[in-house]
Amino acid sequence: MSVDLIETLGDEPLVEYAEQVFVAMRDGTRLATDIYLPAKPKRHPAVLVRTPYDKTSRYTALKYHAKYYTERGYVFVTQDVRGKHRSSGDTVPYHFDVEDAYDTIDWIAAQPWSDQTVGLTGASYYGFTTWAGVASGHPAVRAAIPTVTGVEMGANHVGSMWTQTPPSLLGLNDLIQIWTTNNSFLLNIDYAAAPVTELLKQAEALVGHSLPVTDLIERARTGEYYNPYGGQHPYYTTNVPILHWVNWYDPGLAPSGMADWRHFRSLPGHRDLHFLRAGSADHSGFALADVGDFERHPYLNEAAMHALNDIECNEAIDFFDEHVRGIRPERRRPRARWHLGHDGWRSSDEWQPATSRDQVLYLSPGADQRGALATARDAQSQQVTWTHDPGNPVPSTCTIEEAWYLLAVYPDERHLAERPDVLTFTSAPLAEPLDIAGRPVLQAEITSTGSSFHLFAILHDVEPDGTTRPISRANLTTRSTGEDPVLLPLDDIAYRFRTGHRIQLQLRSSDFPHFLVHPGTDDNPWFATTRATTQQSIRTGGTRAAGLTLPVLNGFHF
């Protein structure tokens, strides 16, 4: 078998200091809901969290979050979403969450302990349910904190825009494991062993039929866009304060979260309702400062978990105090608060900060043909090539599961530079620290012997001993012929390259099994039966030289 069942994850025990009730939705579905009340009996504001990951699990840590909220005067309400754990209904993500959020908020507002004001928060999928609650338009909602998530999470998760971006197997893996039954499963799927459609049959034989996987495969055929909000899409209906909470080292969802931030800040009228909090951590909350000490991961370490809860819960409650309860803070909240990796927290009136300036590093074959980044472009134009063999793709440097706690396993990717299907461009060692804050951007003329190809760009920090760590990345599917330059913004990052370190950019056409492999033909990669090796070429030097633009905060010296 290419698919093995490792573990079935069932319900954890109920919390003795919470009251579990079943809240009826408009169609009669009953959702398991825990109520944590403050000690003082009176009407209070409430904070609602709706999750598919078991409301009482250590993984969500909501039972630990409750004490922070109740001690500061909030009723803390947690709920297993429809079709998960103790809640009834079909196990289908996204589709019901706007209506279910409205009905749950309506129930909260009618309770004797409620002052009829509600804040919303949650991380990852339950960050999406936060957006669903905002989209519901319920008048009790006063503010929201969607964390490590994105408005378009559903469109990216159960849709496949394979003509625009490489199809994500991270998302497919999640659908199989989380969205098959009320329980969740941990599976080992060897995506190299068989076509995806065959692997899905094997997974179904082990754990059952997954409705959203069927929907994903159908949308992969049709290219249909998925909108779980109907006519209430948050991009056009949000009118409450939002704290956009992202972590730089979350390649799965930070790009979507930052796209949300940019969208809302571009709008007249409500733009000042939006605030940014961006940390140097991964999707799981493991921090850059703790790299190399896996035992400090909050999933494993009780003290680390409680320390993280203390910081994050109090910061979230400060936002709710201001925007749900109307308590004016002693100091004005900064518009954007962000962490500069290897330095500390900063704030600015906008993101990216106005103090940053563009510095272009030009791609060059280098004197030894090993690839260089330099502040001056080569006088002579050259074509530098790399191959893409669908039968031998560039391997992902961590497993699909590890991608969600990237910094805890922070891969050293130096070995990829030795592959003929990876182009590597590296600067000279830095003579002093270099700070960047914003989006690095690759601009280049790239051609292919195929009619389309996948492009992956990864920005690295190369340490003096050669250790090579990824700090920002991006990918796209392109049909560029070289006539129009590829303009590829990488993920947002705030980071200090330290003295003696080198800046590196790698280009390649695969990252497997995090993403499906491009077949090298016009076939849909989900169903391709034929494959072909292609060659990609990038122009370096001359007046149209490829360049990497860095948003630099300080001087630049090698």
C-alpha cells in the first residue's frame, strides 16, 4: 500500500470547569459548544472560537486560553464545527460556516450572561471561521482576530487554480486527514508511488469517503472558483476592526493573510479598521529565536505552551478590550507591529515601512559558473538554463506535516545547490548586517521549451559554515515566452542578514511532494498521463538583466 494509517485522533476529555451545551442551527444540526464564564455573575462580552480540531484538545489549547479571557471579564465560547468531533452534521469544510457562525452568535446574544457584544478569533481553519463570522454580518460582532489564516483559504483549499499556481498537496493531505469523518487521522501517503487518483482510492479504503476531496478533484477538472461566502465575501462587507495576525515562516497561509491586509488597506472608507501583527514564527507558533531547540516546541513542552499562551492571549484581549469593550489604551495602537528576525519587534504606520528602499541584486552566472548576486549587472547578456524532469523532481526539504512547523525542523537546504535542476545565485559575504522589511521581488525574462512551467523562487540566508536556511519564497505557473518579464513577488519578510552571511536566491521548477509535479506537457497535472522533460532559461546581464529587488531598511555593503 502507498497509503498507511498511522493513528486515529478521537475526542479528548471534556473540561470539568466548562459547561457543554448543544446549540441548534437553523436546519436542526446541533453543535457542541463549551461555555467558560467569568467568576463575577453579570452580563459580559463574549469571545467565540469555532474549530474542527477538537475544542478541548491540547493542540488547540483553548481550554488553557479560557482562563485568560474569563479573568479579564469575557465569556469564552468554543465550538466543534459542524461534522467534527461532538457536533452533528456532514463533515464538509467551509460550506456552512457563515450561517453556523451567525446562528451561534445569535444564540450567544440571547443568553442571560451576554451583554450582546462578541469578538471572534481563531487560528488556521478556525481563523477562516473567524472570517465567516465577520461575513455573517451579525450586529453583535464588534471585532475579530483571524490568526495564521486567509479570507481565501477555502478557495485555495478545495479549489485548484492549477493554471495559475502549482497544485498544493499540503492542502489535499489536510482534506483527507481532517475532513473525512468526525474524527481525524494521521496518514502516511507516498505521493511518488502512484497517481493521485489511485492514492485517493487507497485512502478512502482506509478511512472512508471524503466529500471535500471529491469536490476538490471535480474543481481541478473544471477550474471552478470556490466562494464559501456567497454574496457576503469579507473583502466587500467587513466593517468591524480586524487584527490581521500572521507569522512570516508560514508558507501555507502567510501569503494569503498578507494579501488580505493589502486588500483592506487599499480600500477607502474602512481601511483604518485594519491592523497588522506579524511575527518571526511558523504556522504552529514556534519562533525563529528557538531554532535548534526542538524541545521548546509548544506542542511538546508544557512550559513553552503556557508561555506562548500568556503572550498571545493577553495581546489578543488587549485588542478586544479596545474594540469590543471600548477601553482606550494608554498608548495608541501602532498600525503595523512586526518582528525583525534576529533583532526584535518594530512598529510602523504602514507595511511595508516607509523607511525601506529598493536595492536590486542582479543575477549572474558568476566567474566560476556557480551563480552570483551582485549590485552591478553584467555587461554581457547570457541565457542560464535549468532542466525539469517530472520523473525526478526537486525534493521538498521537509515532510508535508513538518511544513506546518517549519522552524522546528528548519531545513538546511545547501545540498540543493548541487542539483542540475536548481539554479543558485549567491552574494558575497556581508561586511555588516543588512535588514530587509517587505516583499522581495524577482523580475526576469524566462523562457521554456514547454508551453508552460512551474517556477519556484526561494530566498535563503547562507551562514558562514554553509548552512542554508529558507526565509522567503514564492511560486507560480507561467506561460511566459520571454516577451513579457516574469514579475514574482516573494512572501513578505522582516529579517536581519548578519555580518559574514550571504544572500542566496534559488530557482527551480518543482518542490515535491509539497506540490504536484508539472508534467512538462499541456496536461492538467492532477490527471496527466504523459510526461516530458523541459528546459527553462533565464536572461542575465545586459539591459534586461534578471534582478532581485530587496526592501532594505539600512545601508548595503558587502
